[in-house]
Amino acid sequence: MEQEKKYRHELKYLIPRGEYLAMRQRLKAVMDADPHTGEDGCYLVRSIYFDNSDDKVLREKINGIPRREKFRIRYYNGDLAFITLEKKMKINDKCLKYDARITEEELRKILAGDIAFMKDHPDGLVKELFSKMRYQRLRPRVLVSYVREPYIYKAGNVRVTFDSNIRTTLWNREFLDTAPPCISATEAPGEMYLEVKYDAFLPDLIQHLILTPGLRQQAFSKYGAARRFG
């Protein structure tokens, strides 16, 4: 975590499907598709979230604690060749994220509770998670998956994403080897969420294309939604 990073703005909206279809057409005219997406312009995200037996992370979210953090391990399209450990810190609607690459072997050890290797890991973020797994008793709690359609705009370092089909499964150590049984994490299976992330400013052009009448910012946590079932 030696690199200096700055907090970014992060805004979230529940968006009707009709508005999504219209908005994505407007955005495609001025924004670039994320180069990591497939032919359909999307990718599948899977994240393992950490919490302790007292639900520290969940309770801080529910209680609206303005400064909080969470750890997760994330990979894309089922590809275990590229796995990242992430620490996301949040202050109100601003967020800061640190990440570190880990291997499939390291991930499997963490899932199995074999974490001694983390103590002397060359990346400081892995060592920090080790410390908090020891003293805060953090453990993998839930798996969340969803489909993401991302767009990027260089001015302001803007990233706009549409997230859908948000699903969850309670913790299962074998999920890497099998298709995990999962259920919808949202009130309605077809719900879609718009996320807007940017640095110091949101360009007027993007703001005009996104902030349409009737669209209301709201707090939404995929981890919080996933924990509705236990």
C-alpha cells in the first residue's frame, strides 16, 4: 500500500430498465467501453466478503458509520489466473481502494484457514488482512456475484457501471470448484444499479447524460443486500 491514493466520489442509483436502455445509448456516444469486457460489453464479477462473528462490517454499514472499511477478494468471469485482494475504505460518498494480486494457491489457503503464509507476505495489504483475521477475527462470510457493464471517460477519471443479476450464496469453501447454489440478493431479481465514480469533478457532459429527472441517489451495499439471508 505504498502508493499514494486519493478518495474518489461514488454515487449509486436504482435505475428502471427502460431508463437504463436509454441511458446506455447516450453514454455509448461519448464514453469508451471498458477494454476488459467481452463481446456483450459485460463481465461477471465474483467477490468474497470478509466479516467477523459479530458482523462488524455489516453493522457499521447498517448504522451509517461514516468512516468504515471492508476486505474482499475478487475475480472476473470465473478466471482464477487474476485474483485481487481489495480493501475498500469509505467516508460518506467518497471511497478509496487498495488492492494486491494473490494467486489461486494463496486464495485456496485463505479459504481453508491456512493463513500463516500471510504474515510474511511481500505485499503489505495481505499482511494487514492477516493481522485483522487474527485480532478482529475476520473470516470469509459470503460470496456475491453480479454482471457489470462498465464505461469510462478520461476527463475526471469517470467510471460508470450498470450492475445487474446480483446474487449471493452463504459461505461454502468448495465454491471455487463447483457452481455455487445462489439466490437473488435484491428485492426484485431484475433490479439494476447505476454506479458513478469520479475524482475531483464530474464533467458537465456526463452529469447531463446521467442525472435525469426522477433518478435519486441512494445508499446500496451489495454485501449488505447479500447478508439479508444470514
